[in-house]
Amino acid sequence: RTGRPAWELVVTRIPATLSLMVPTILFSIGIGVPLGIHAAMNRGKAADRLTIVAAVIALAIPGFLLGLLIMFVLSVWLGLLPPSGIVDWRSYIMPVATMAIATSAVYARFTRSAMVEVMSHPMIETAEASGLGRGLIQRVHALPNVLLPLIPITALEFGNVITYAAVVASVFSWPCYGRLLIERVTDRYYP
């Protein structure tokens, strides 16, 4: 249909796709991990409940709906950002935010669970009995044990971000592989 090989079409969209995926993962870790740690340290309190509820809501909202809501507020209503395509660095804000909200919810929930588990470990009780401060125990003993399992979670989330990119690409008219996939499926271009 285009007169070009299918592989060439895919390869030309990889840079735009990666330029969305890498910041999404970085922002998701930067937002989700501290939220999860804060929730775990306030277990059973309002901050913990609020984090859990916010994470469930973020995971429940479909990506296209969240993208449209963000676009409506930031582009249409406030007029702060370009609504679609790649114009400048501001064009990255809405698609990355849309994908990072759901992904950071996964990191927050996982980090909270891991931190609660680690903080109930006997090594933490021993550190507390030794007279170490709570902040030092969290940074030196608990956090390394929580962050190590984030490596496989990040690998799994990378796959989810690829899926989110397909949806976000169609909402924000982003020239990445997701938009190509949707266009070619509707054209019945199977190769």
C-alpha cells in the first residue's frame, strides 16, 4: 500500500517510540517508588489509604480516556500545551504523563508491598534494637532490599509501556509505532 517494505516503516518509528518510553519509565520510577515508600512508612494511616486508592484508580482508568482528559484540561481548557504531534519539548508532557500515571501506580503498589514486607523482617528488628534511627534503617537496610526486585518489574513494565504507547500514539497523534500499527490494521496491511 505504501510502496515501502514493512520493516522500513517500523524502523523509522522506533526513535519516536523510545523517546516516549524512556521518560515514562524514569518518571514512573521517580514518582511510584517514593509514593510506595511513603505509604509503607505510614501503613494503615490516611497517606497509605490515599496512595492505595489513587493507585487503583490510576490502573482502572483506560489510557485513551486519561489521555483525552489530560488533553482537554491542559490543551483545550488551559491552552498550555500543543494538543497533538511533535512541536517542541512540551509535546512530550501529555503523552508521557498519560503513560506514567498508570505505570507509577504499579511501582507504588509494588514498592509499598515490598517495603512493608522488608520492614517486618528480623534484620530490621535487630537494627532497631541496636539503636539505629528509623531513617538510617530505611535507607541502609530496607531500601536496597526493596529496589533490587524493581529490575524485573521494570522489564515487565517496559512491555506494558509499549502497549500504552500504541493507545497514546493514537490519542495524541504521535508518530510512533503504535500509530503505525493502528493505521495499518485499519488498512488491512498485514505485512
